Amino acid sequence: MKKEIDVSKHELVPKHEIISEKEKEELIRRYGSLKNFPRIYTTDPQVKILNAKPGDVIKITRFNEVTGESVYYRVVVEGEG
């Protein structure tokens, strides 16, 4: 019997969330086309957990004791990365 592991619960995995369409539009206005954003593949475990689709934007919030909170964005794309 294969046991599924929920990687999102691991302490080293930062918070991942799908942003709203309104937030996505604001990012595009601020930074330009989504083609300029880093990608995250549909095969990524976090993308699967969130049930994200190509074109969605994932907000990744990381915490570091030295620099504090940092936010990164990734665009979901088809692929096997």
C-alpha cells in the first residue's frame, strides 16, 4: 500500500496559494506580461495540492530569520519540469 505524503505540511515548504484574478491583473500592470514571471509546472506537488491550472499565479511566502518575510510569484504552466 502506497502512502501519500502531504509535502505542504513540512516545515521547510513555504506557504503556497493561488492569487485572485484581481491580484493577477495588478501584478501584470505592475510588472508586465506573465511571460516574464518564473514558472511552476502542473506536475509540482504544491500545484497538485492546490488544484492549480495553467495560467494561475501562485504566491509563495517564505520566512527567513535574517530577512523576514519574502513573497515570490510563479505562473503555472503545463509540463513535467
